[in-house]
Amino acid sequence: MPAPVQSSESPAPATGDVAALSQAQAWLDAANLPPGAVRTDTSSGSFTSYTGWPCGPYEELEGYWVIPDTTVVDAANWLIENPTADLVTTNYGPASEEWGPVDSATVGYIPAPDAQEGIVYTLAKKHGDVAVRAEVAAQTDTATCLPLPDGGMYGAPGQG
């Protein structure tokens, strides 16, 4: 994908861009989840946040899984250590329960440094299991990014 360029138009999801949709589907199909993860058709968790893809247009897909008998920390660390496809994680280090129990986490993946597309896995504790949502976005060839004030930069997907 080409590097995003700046524009004053608001980014938005694409409507039928075949190449971007194909890329998003390929990333979703390649999703690499911990052993025992079970794919579901709908969300089985309570996800209270969503990824805002700041550059567009783009195509976006979602996928859902449940990982039985695990913790959010264990699932997040497995995802960090086992990349999906040829993507690289945006996480700086392993998840930890050093300051207490962890009920949710995000793990992001991008195809190249500074990219604003890829996969963001959101994990949420569900009883003794972990629910997982994968938000996948692939930019079109005409994707642009709105300029940020004062030379600001966009954070990596999955980093809040």
C-alpha cells in the first residue's frame, strides 16, 4: 500500500474497493489466535471501545473468537509473540498483571512502520474465557490522512 498523503477531507470507509477489501479479507483469514480459540459469528464479549482508523478511505472487517480457560494477559502475550501474516506488532512489550488483574487489552499489527491499517485485536475477560474481536482495515490506493495540528503524529493502531 502507498504511504498515506495528507488531505483536508475527512477519511471514511470505502464502499466496494475490491483491492482494499481483498487485503482486509486476507488479513482476517490469516488471523493467528492461540490454540483452542473458537471462531464465532458474533461478538461474545462486551467491547466498549473501537479502533478509529484516521486515514481513508478504507475497507473494514471484523472477526470474533473465544479462547477458553485463559487470561487476558496470557492471550495478549501469545498474540504479541505470534504475529498474523507478515504484520508487525505495535505493542512495546508484554502485557502484565503487575498492578492488578487485567480485564481487557489491545494488540495491534501493521504492515509497515507508521501505517494506519492492519489488525487490532481487542481482548475482554468473559468469566474464565477471553473474548476476542479483530478489527481489520485496509486502505484504498487513494487513502489520505488529515493533518494534525502543531506537527502532531497519529499513534499506531492498537495504541489508543
